[in-house]
Amino acid sequence: MSRIRIGIAGYGNLGKGVELAVAQNEDMELVGVFTRRDPASVSTITGAKAYSMNDAMNMKDDIDVMIICGGSATDLPEQTPELAKVFNVIDSFDTHARIPEHFANVDKAAKESGKLAFISLGWDPGLFSLNRLYAESILPNGKTYTFWGKGVSQGHSDAIRRVEGVKRGIQYTVPIEAAMDAVRSGTQPELTTRQKHLRECWVVAEESADLAKIEESIKTMKNYFDEYDTTVNFITEEEFDAVHNKMPHGGFVMRSGLTGEGEKTHQMIEYSLKLESNPEFTASVLVCYARALARLSAEGATGCKTAFDIAPAYLSPLSGEELRASLL
């Protein structure tokens, strides 16, 4: 069987993670990396060839799945529907409030071109989305809670780096332990967004930048920081390099529910991730879903899909017989 031919659009932390993840899957091969930078200036980890993003459209017959590794704030809303006109595509769009809008735009482009697109695949949205669906279907009488961190949010970090005057920036999402303990107790507390998480931002500002304006722009940013208690810390570039040079993350999905006669029996579902590298893990999710995309495309599927629409067996390189014998 021929290997799945992968293209990577965007070569930041996530793109590099995808490059490494593809190398771990024997049924895949990396055709190349597509970048908005000068390809001659890009040195890939595995020696994969770098191309200009403008060259991508000329290679539509060489790529089975294009994995788009841009940021959710401004890149993916434009890139995913545009590339879906030519390629089967997959992205990790993570602005939850705008997923319906993004889905509609990508679905239209993919259906018109006869291509297949997967959006919002990573660990949240993505794996955590599936766990929320499973938990709420199993325990209809209950409450679902999602906690993120402590760790670096790629989407939120990308968003603050786009604020005028910010040279470098990173954002940590911090779950509030008292809120998590209240959920585990079975009391099913009503928690506001602000009561569940803190957001810590560390920023290296451009020389002569207006620090007060940067802080205000971050704290009031809709869909990112406006509903949280957010701290903005300004530091030197030296401190940034020394302290904020890793990208850990993780989180929890919890469902507290009641079953049985009189619905008095407390049941608790808890799913957690503890990640040393957020981009590498997200990349690994994208790559396994790229396998599912290639398989569904070969069956004739078109349009846009999310994690809810994709059967788990499509993710594995194992056959159905092998899965039933080893994992069921």
C-alpha cells in the first residue's frame, strides 16, 4: 500500500512537531514544508524540502493531506478555506466561540472543490471534545467541567504576540485548585469562567512601546482574555529565554453525574492529559487524524468534519481485525 503523502503549511513550533510526528508513522511520508518566509532561510529538522507557500498550489497532485499549522487568531480563518479549494486539509483551529463560523466557511470551500477537510483537531478542541461528548451521553443528569493547564496555550500566546508593541510573549493557563476540588466532591458547583482559571502573560515589549496600552489590549481581548483574571508581566528578553523556553500543558475533563433510583448515586468521569510539549502532542493528534482523512477521502467523503464525525478505527494503522484482537 502506498504511503500517505503529507504537506505542512507553516513551519513554527506546531509545524516542526508535525514533521517529527510524520517521521514516527511508517505509512506516511513528508513531501515538504510550505512557508511564507524565504524557503532558502528555512532549515528543517529532518531535511525535508522547504517551499514557498505560493508554490503549494502547483503541487496539488503530490500531496494527499495538507496539515495547516498557522495560528487560530488570523491565519487559519483565511488559510484553511483557501487551501481546501485545492487540497484535503486539516487544522487545529481552537477559538471555540468561532468554530461554527469556521466550519461553515471551510465546509463551503471543501464541498465546492470536492475535497475533504477536518478542523479543530488537537487535544482541545479535539480529544477533550470527544470526552465531553462521551461523558454527557453516558451521564445525562450531571455537569461537565473542563480545566486547562497549568501550561502554555499556543493560541493565546500567538494572540498576545500579535498585539502592537509586543516583541515576544507567552501565556500560561492556570486552573484554580479550589474549583477542581469542589467538582470532585460531587456538589456540582456553578462556576464562572473567572472562577475556574487564571491567565498569566509574560511579555517582552518593543523598545519605547506603551506598556499600559499593551496590558489593556491583552486584558480586554475578546474570546481570549476578557472573561478571566489576567496578569501581564513585562520582562527582559534574557529572562524570557532563560525561564520561558518550554511549552508544557495539559488539563482535565470532568463529568459529575447521578444515576440509579432517585438519581442519588454519584458517578465521576475524569480524563486528564499531562504534556511536556503542547505543540508536539497537538501535532501527533493532527497526524493520526490525517490518516483518517486520507482513508475517508479515498471512500469519497467531501466537505468539513470534526472529531465528532470520525470513527476511532480510522485513526489507527491497524486493521479492524488487529484492533479487535489487541485493543477491544
